[in-house]
Amino acid sequence: MSWGGTIAEGPEAGAPFPAFFGASWVGSPPSHIELARYVVQWDVTSGVGYPEELANLRRWYEHTVELQLTPDLALENYNCSGCLAPQNVAEYTSALQALLQSFPDIKIVEAWNEPNNAHYTSHLTPAVAAQYMNAAYALCQADGCTAIAGDFLDSEAGLGEYERSYERHLLPRDPGDWAIHPYHAVKYMSDSTVVSFKAALPSPATDHIWFTEVGAYYCESGTTYGEQAQAEQARFLVEELIPEIRPAHVFYYELAAGHDDPPACNSQQDDTALYAPARPGGPLLARAAAGIIFGSYLLQQPFEG
């Protein structure tokens, strides 16, 4: 929503990024991107969230519609001034209704982003998270959107117990579409967390699984793994985990962390970017993992912010 970059080289030099994206990445090889995902403060229409939060949401929405992508909106509670989780289901429902009315082309709703993440302000008890999902499911039944259950972070301890408790409070018990963020699986190149998540679903053989957020780490919490390690993780995701689980959709986090500066890597920010500048003020250049995620074509496409 905030990147106004242009292509530094190639036949599309000088074109706005949305135009290049639409021409190069949507609908046909080298990729088949159909959806655009945005995580937002749940009561953003009331003016809550980070500065410019509502304006950023509008920009994202306008670009998504312009590119003929399907908008996917995930609700959560940010770690920001004045940001609090809903006090009850009625408050959550009213806020989601306002979002759907303001942005009518939203066709996918993730009821709550990473409710099992005990290390962040999005954390909810399984019962409360399920109640929000019930509200989102009911609204989507009336509004014609798809509500996604779960959205669990696979690195959290007790994922299976949380998932089973969450399911006991759902109505209906099986919404049919479920999401997980398999960061742990990709980092350690092991399918165990995702396999366990799938096995605990109400209907493992028929439920649709989404990877609504995943990334391969270049660095994490101040530790740099490097470009080759990131590429190996990306290869595990593309060549092993996706073919095994066959998710309905996969959202990679993130294309680039910023416009001009190398991504931060500290206790507050990890680095899974596929494009990054080598120096402050430099162009955004493809890392090896970009060619694995998007295809070799994009390795020839540097960007400047």
C-alpha cells in the first residue's frame, strides 16, 4: 500500500509498480497471483490503529481492485497506542460489518490473525477466537464472502491443544476453510507442525488448508542465516511442503521490507524479504529465494524505491 517504486531496468523501466505487477505477475507465468492479503487493526474504521492506518488500507484496497485481485482481509489487534481487542462479540461484529460495507469487494475474511500467538497483542483464548470466527462466518454467509478459521502460528507451543479447544467452540464446528502460518516448518524444513495441524482438523481429508502467511528467513532476532540458507528454506516450501499439503493458497511474507534500506534484523523485526538493497539508498535486488518463490524470470528484475 505504501511502495511507489519503479522498475530500475528492463522493458518496463519507469513504469509504476502496480502497472508492472499487473503486466508481469498476475494471471499468467511466471506466476499466478490471484489474491492480495492485508492484516488490519480490527476497528480501523473507527480511527484506531497506527497513523495513516485507514488511509493505507484504502490505498491497498484501491490497488488490489485495480489489479483485479481478490482482497483478503485479516483482522487483529496491533501493538499500538489505544489498540485493544474487542470487548465482546457484538463489538467485533459491528466492526467487521463496517469494514465489509466500506470495502465491498472483500471476498475473503480471516477472522483473527494468529490468535494463538502468546507473544503478541493478537493473542486470544481459544473460546474467544472461535466466537469471532463464528461471527465472521455468519456475516460472510449473508455477504457472500469466505471466512477463514484458525490462522494459527505453527511455532507456538501447545498448538494442538489450542486447535482442539478452538474447534469445540465453533458453530458450525467445521467452516471448511482453515489457515496456518508455517514459519517453523519452513525454518526447520520439517512438515511436523503442519501435519499435526491437518490431522487435528474436523475433516482432514476434505478441509481446505491455506498458508495465509509464511516466509523463509534471511535473518531472525539478530542472527543472520544468509542468502543460501534462505534459498534452501524457500526450496523446502515450494518443492516439498506445498506439494505434500496442497494448500488452496499461499501468501509469502514479504516481498521487500522497505524502500531504500536493508531490512532490520533485531528483536522486533525478522527478515524474510525476497528483495533487498545491498546498501542504504540502493536498488531492491532479488535474493536467491526470489527465483525459487516467483521463478527465474524475476531474478532479472531489480527495483528501486
